[in-house]
Amino acid sequence: MGKVYLVGAGPGDPELLTLKAMRLLKTADVVIYDRLCNPLFLHLTKRTAKLIYCGKKPYHHAMKQEKINEALVEYGKSEGEIVRLKGGDPSIFGRVREEIDCLERAKLPYEIVPGITAASGAAAYAGVTLTDRESSSHVTLSTAHRKGDHGESEQMAGFTKHGTACFYMGMENLPFIKKSF
């Protein structure tokens, strides 16, 4: 039985990949990676590593989430070290809960390896502070792409009161977001 690592690849800059993520990529037997990971990271893997692309674009998924979950369990049962490489931080809108649930049902060992989240990385590179003692006492990370109902405009407007709102996956719903403020 192997071990599955749910690894954050950070916001794309190779120098922002954590040392632990780099070490795991170098030793992994299987790497299941998404579209938001810098492709240079795949050059860190050993020559014999099996690389599996599972990227998702709007309306086109190389692998549906259920198939990704199945692959994690399949390889986790038969291989050594499995890395599920995700852009940003796996715990920030990375469907990590769904993947953990399937691993726990299969009684497979796993570990979450955090990465720098896209909101933090993008804001820092743009010279924007997400919090400030005088104007922004909190930051809210929110997805603009949810299953089900999107009737939350009243809540969205409250995100920016004395704070900063960071929306992930918001291009499709940008008119809705703009109207909410």
C-alpha cells in the first residue's frame, strides 16, 4: 500500500514551490496533476514516475472528479508514493475534502502538503496587501463558481466592508459579482 500526498504547487512561480513539495515530486512513483500547476514542476520527477494529467477547464474536464478519486485509490493501493499535485493550496477550493473522503473510505494513508494560495501570491506580486491595519481588518477567500444556487449577493457585498474580498474562479460570474457590490 502506498501513501497519497495532496500537494499544493503554489501560484505558478517555480521559486514559490515549497521544499517539501519539491522533495515529494522527486521521489513520487505517480504524479496526478492539474492544469493550474506549472509544467516545469514535472521535470522535477524521477524518470520512472507515472504522470497523469487530470486538468479541468470550463466545460471540459480531462478527468471528472470521481475518476480522479478512483485513480487516487487505485494507485494508493498498488504503488509507493502518490502525489496529487494541485495549483495553489490544496485546501483552498481544491476539492481536497472530496479526495480525503475517498481515501479515508479506502483506509489509505494520506497527508496534506500546503502551498502558497493564488490570492496571496497574486496580491503580493501585484504589490497589494490583503490586510492593512487602517483599512482592511480581514480577508475573505470566496469561490464565484459553486454548485447550486448563486443567490448570495447580499452576503457578497458584506465581504468588503472593512476588508478585502478575493474571488476564485470568477470569470464566468463576473457580471454577478460586479452587480453585488
